[in-house]
Amino acid sequence: MEVEYMPKRFLESVYDSDLERRAALHRCFRGIAKTKDLELVRDVVDEATKITDGNNLENETVARNYLYLLQYLCKDRKSLNSHVPVLRVLQLLRNFKGDLEIVTRGSSCLVAGCTEEKPRAMALNHGCIEFVSTLFADYSSDKKVLENCLALIANVCNGSKTAKSLAARTGCVRAVRNLVDSEDIGIAYSSCVVIRNLTASEVANSRTLIDLGTVGSLLAAIRRFKERKTRYQALCALQNIAQTNRDVYKEILGEESVVDIVVDILGAESKFPGVQLNCLQILHSLAQRDESACQRVGRIGGVKLIISALRRSKAIPEVANSALLTLRFILFEAANRDDMDRFQGMDAVADCFNHYLSGIGSESRAIVELIINNCMRVLSNATIDNLPNKNAAAINGTVKMVVEAMSIFLESKDVQEQGCRCLRNMADRCDLNRHVQIESGVIERLVLSFLGYPENLIVLEHGIACLVNLANAEPAVQRIKDINVIDSVGRALNDYPKHLEIQSQGQALISRINIFSKPEQEENYGAERGTVVQKFHRGIFGKKRTG
């Protein structure tokens, strides 16, 4: 649509009301409301900004009309935010600091302009935070100005350590803390957003806010307002503060409804990965520190929601990892393991495992290692005393993926440890899983882990225990004998005589081998392994040996 515009006439005219001003805007900028030509709209902004130069910088009428025009043009055109002339707006605000209309419109324009990184930096470098700190005092009773000031501080401080430090020095941190106690939901919400940004990776601000009693105020805001978005921002702010002082978690956990609120937000905001990530991180922090929180998550359906988040956002490494970390802790509860079975959580974890294991080329190796390591932690916890989950791991290909991961990440101590623990738990009292493990080459894989990590007690302990679980049938025992597994086990027994678990599992493995061995084979086997027999003359084969 073609636009005709006469900015000078509009900016220099006096209007008795906003209604009259809007009518004049449409007369002076014909077609501006419906045009999709953003370049043309930018030209309008540039020409109008030129008119505010010189003597017009002190012209109150021009300032009001100019800021009205900026507000109008930027509304519903977010792509224009980066084109807001933040320095000119700041200049006009300083010139007419006592004019409520100009301050309200100007601060609103700055909020829009400072959503982009470059204008944010310009505003910061030209005293934006210092100026806003004076507005907190001068307009402490005006809701709209306060909301704009809070939004502006939140934008400028987003990701800027310099801005966060400056906010503390100019008194903005204290001003924002006081506004958290507001009964107005808009002010309280904006205050929570600002505190969240001020405390993100900023220890000094977190400590200041703790000293000012902000934790109690944020918890009170969560109780006072039922709106999810306010509760969410307050929880994120608390999470940031708690990273500085872990005692804050005690206060958070003292609020009985916190876990319920986080789970509610996790379920309601399933379309937003960022919200999902923060909710999962909060749940992980709470579950890590409190057993009752783990139980509560399971009782209110949280396991299902965490699994859904993992399934939906497995391609986003941060979300996937947070979901796995949360599941890892809450699966210490037996009832939550049943939920994993009921909500098909094993398949979701297997899908995530496969996604990263097969995508090593597309993701960094460190990220893949981290996520598959946490997948194995979850699988290990999920299969403790849970036969359906053990069977699921055998059916959905999890066993083969664990073996493949251990082969790919030979150099990773963590992967070898978690792989051995995971295989041990999956094979325990599960015939189907034992069969799949034997067919997938687990015995051979464990021998390589023993050889690669002869001094790693976790690998030895869980690896030998896994072999004990597998040595439940003659084919498995024969394979163990064929590839000389007993050499590695014997070395472990000799090297760690005081390690009770290694000793008991090693003796149990030898006993299993003896059960399935013919007497003459047993005698020959004992003679061939003379050094081990001499060291453990009683018990290594379940009998006393002589000569």
C-alpha cells in the first residue's frame, strides 16, 4: 500500500486529546496503519527523528507527538524495535523528565527498542540505568511508569554483567526488591522478571537480595498470585539466588506447594522449551536435595510430564539433559519406577539415547557423552527391582546401545562406569535381558573395560557383578571361559583383597563357573590357573585345593 506522509505538520501541531492526535496521524501518514512496507516505515521514523533536532529538542509539543508516533509505529511491528532511536528518546526523556505523558511514552519506546542487543548496549553506555534509577524515586506511585522502568531494567541487564553491577550501584536492585511486595500483579510480575535477570550468574546481586529478605518476598508472591507466569518468574529468580547460597533451597522446600506449582507449569507450558528447561532444572535441584520432593513429583503425575518433555524436546540438548537428570533422582522411589513402566518412559529414554548415539557427527562429542551418560544413569535407576523396565530395555534395543556407547567412548571413565552399572541392574533376575546381553557381546565388552580400567573399582565391581548375573546358563559360562574372563577377575581378586564387593562378586562368579563345569574340566581349569588358585587356595572354585 502506498503511503503519503507529512511528519512536520503532525509533529508541530497541538492536539487537545489523543483521539484528535490519532486522527491527525492518519491524515498526515495516509496508509501507515496497513502498510507492510517496513522500509517505508523506517523512513518515516528517520524523517520524524530529524525534525526533533535543534530547537525542537526543547519543544514539548514535538516531543509528545514524536513519542506518540514511535509508539504507534512500533506496536505490532516487533521487527521495527531495533530501529527505535534510543539515544534520541533518552535525550527527550531527560529534557522533559517532569512531564508524565512524555516519561510514560518515552520509557515505553525504550522498552521496545532495548529488546535488541545493539540498542541495549547504546542505552547502557549513555546512562540509561542511571536515569531509570531516578524515575523509580520520582514516579514511585505511577504504575505504568514503574512497569516500563522494570521492563527496561530487565532488558538492559539481560546478559550484561556491566549492567547488573551498575544496577546495584545506582540503587535499582533495592528499588526492584521493594516492588516485589506490591499487591499489583503487573508490578510484582515485572519485579520477579528483573530479579531473575539481575541474579543470573551474578553472585553479588544474589547476596544483596538475600540480605534484603527477597527470598521470603518471592515465596510470598508465589502464594499471593495464582497466575502461572508470575509464579514461574518468581521460581526462576529463586533458582538463580539459590545457586549462590544453597541454604535458600531449605526455604524453598519449606513451601509445601512449590513442587506442585512447578509440575503444574511444566504441564501447562509444554509448547515452550525454555519454560520446560527452567521447570526441569528447578525440579532437579529440589529432587536432588529432598526425598519427599521425589515422592511428591511421582504422586502428582510429574513423572509423566518429565517423560513427555524428554520425548518432545529430545533434540534440544539442554532440555534433554535436564529431563534425564531429574528422572535420575526421582527414580530412587520405587513407585516412580512403576510410573516409568506405565508411561513408557523406558522407550522415551531409549529414543533419546539413540538420537544422540546415532548423531555423534551432528552434535559435539562432549554433549553426546554427557547425555548418553545420563541416559545410562536413568536406565540403571529405572531397572532396580523392576522387571517390566528390565524387559523393556531388552526389547527396545537399549542393551545394544549401551554396548555401542561403551565401545565408542573407550576413553571415558564415566561411560565405562555407568555402562557396567546399567548392564548389571538390567540383567539382575531378568532372563530376557540376560539373553539379549549375551547375544549383544556384553561379556566381551566387559573384558575390554576390565583391561582398560584395571584400577577402577566401580568398573570392576559392577562389571563382575554383571557377569555373575549373566553366568546363569551353560552357554554364558562357556563363553566366559572361552575368552579367559577369569584372568581379569583373578587379577581383581588379587589386587583388591580388602574390597568386600569385588571379593564377594568374584567368588560368586567362580562358584557359578564351577556349577556348570564337569569335574574333570574343573580340575584342569584349576591347574591351568595355578597362580590364582595358590593365592586363593580355598573358595575360588568353591573347594579346598591341594598340591
